[in-house]
Amino acid sequence: MCYFYGMKTTIDIPEQSMLGLLDAVGTTSKKEAVNKAIESYIRQSELQKIRSMRGRLDDFMSNQDLEAMRDER
């Protein structure tokens, strides 16, 4: 069985960009700052995909279905 825990890589990040990222994330760990930035970017991308579907799921649930579901609680 093979487990994948991470990938080591070397990248050049401008010093001012890294300092800004460290400040924005509130950490002194470059690894933590980069990981949080990647996670944030992926989350924002996923949310944008969901937002782009707004109004396209006609068969999903009507307002009446939603109200009925709320009343069941």
C-alpha cells in the first residue's frame, strides 16, 4: 500500500511577497504560510464554481420543498 503525505519542491518566491504572506497569515513558518495560501486559493476557486452554478439547478429544490423541509424541524 502506498501513502502520499506531501511533495517537496523548491520555488523562488520574492522576499516581499513572502513577508506579506507571513504577515497576512500571522505566522513565522514559511511552510505553514504557503500551505494556508494554497488551501485558501483552492477554497475560493471551489466557491466560485458553486457561485457560477447559481440559478442553474432548476430541478434541485423548489421554494415549497424548502419551506416543507424547514417546517419538519
